[in-house]
Amino acid sequence: IEAGHYDTACVLGLELMRNVNGKTGAEYLGSAAWQGREATDCDFPWPFLFDRITREYDQRYGVNSDHLNAIAQINFGNAKRNPRAQTRAWEFPEGAFSCDDERNPVIEGCVRKQDCGQITDGAACVILASEDKARQHAARLGIKLADIPRIKGWGHRSAPLLLERKLALSANDRLVFPHANKTMVEAILRAGFRHVTDLDGLETHDCFSVTEYMAIDHSGLTAPGESWKAVEEGRITRDGDFPINPSGGLIGLGHPVGATGVRMVLDCARQVSGRAGAYQLPKAENMLTFNVGGSTTTCASFVVGVG
């Protein structure tokens, strides 16, 4: 559309994941890694790889599991407001968000049950249109063009497939995944903003709690390695100054892999147009998305807003 080749496009993402058992599903999902080259000595490839990311964070900056547990608890809490969330009616016993091996068992390494995004069936769709087509649509509805959510900015980066190669490349960098930072910064600048705090919130890829932890400092919300400050200070809750995953995210809402990126854009469109229902944020004019594929092998980000 931006290049002028199309006026409208239907963007659809979907995934059926609950038609096989967990072990088989893990094997299928493992194909997004370099099969035979990484995550070979484990039962669950992605928890194994994101345990490695957690250990890298711990080595560089130090990580307190309480902060990862808090991220999961916040997202499950947000999901209770979302009628589409897979976990909206789930109840958790005392100690479920702790390092208690019975109430929150280990999946791989230091990754525990509540750290993980959900195995989910789901689909999401958005319709994109050029400004001319959107103006015609607004006229038919009798609304202002400025009231229709639009993609104000976008960013995209890719990196080597192997996780260890990515970590080696960033060994002397302030950030674990500098290309992830560049992805979000590019979207923010394209949208005409200067800093992530110029926006009103973030829908991010919390396939594991450490992935959201990474998104916090990589977005620029905190200094590198200081994501814990945003967690402790309550900044990322729905009542904080920069809410993250008001939908519940992948942990609370669910993670149908092929639909998640589209769903993030859709949820941000709902927020900025005041159509998010019970999980509507008090202030949401411009929202950021951050989506990853694999171990951040691909990263995509959008700024969605009105006005």
C-alpha cells in the first residue's frame, strides 16, 4: 500500500495448536529454530532457548526471578478483563507466581510454568487501506478520517538464526539484542515521535516472561539491564505511566503463533479508538507493538494511533 501497488489489503493470521499433545506441539514449534544445530538436548526447545536468554541477562546485569514472576502475574491479571483471553477464568493458588517447584514447576532451566505463553487456537484479522480509501470509508460511516486507527510508523530487523550467534555479536554491546532496539526506535521515529515514553503503552511479545523483560529495556523505557525498575515501580501495569500488554499478552490472552502479530495491531487499534471494552486504558492515543520470530531472529514493530 505504501508503495502504491494496492489500495486495500486483508491481513489474516491464524493457528491451530491444541489438536496435538504438548510434546508434539513443541517439536513442531521447534522448527522455527535451527533444528539439529540448537536446542537439541531438551524436551521443549523454546523454553530451553529462552532460559538461555535469561541466563545471558543474569550474566550481564543480574536477574531477580521475582521480577519475571511479577510480569506473568500482571499479564494474567490483565487477561481477566479480556473476554477473548484463554485464561480469563483461571484461578491461581497461593505460590503460583513463585519459585515453588510444586506450585510453579520448572519447564526448562529457570523457565517455569507461569513464565510461558499459552498453547492456543486463534485467529486475528485487520483491514489496511490507503489514505484515499480510508477517507472514503470514513465518509460512508460519517466519521472523521482522524478517528480511524492507522499505522503511523513501522520497523523491521532480522538477525542470524542461531541464538548463540546473536549473543556473540552483541557481547560488547550495551543491549543483548541491539537489532530489537533498532526495530522499535525505527517505528517510533517514523511515526514522528522521539522516545517510547511519547507513546501510551505497548503490546509486546511475551512468549516467555523474560521476552517482555527484554522488551522493556530494549524499547528505551529503562536503561539497559534495568527493566526491573519499571516492574518494581508499577510503570507497566494498566494504571502505570506505560502499560504493557493490557490485553493479557501471550501469557494471559494466549499465543496462537501465526496470529499473534496481527492480534497485537488489532488490540492497539481497539485501544486508540476506545473500543477495547473492559481492558480499555484510560489514555491511549498512540500504542506500540513489538513482535518477534524465533529467538528474535525477526523483529517487527508498529506505532498505531489516531489523530
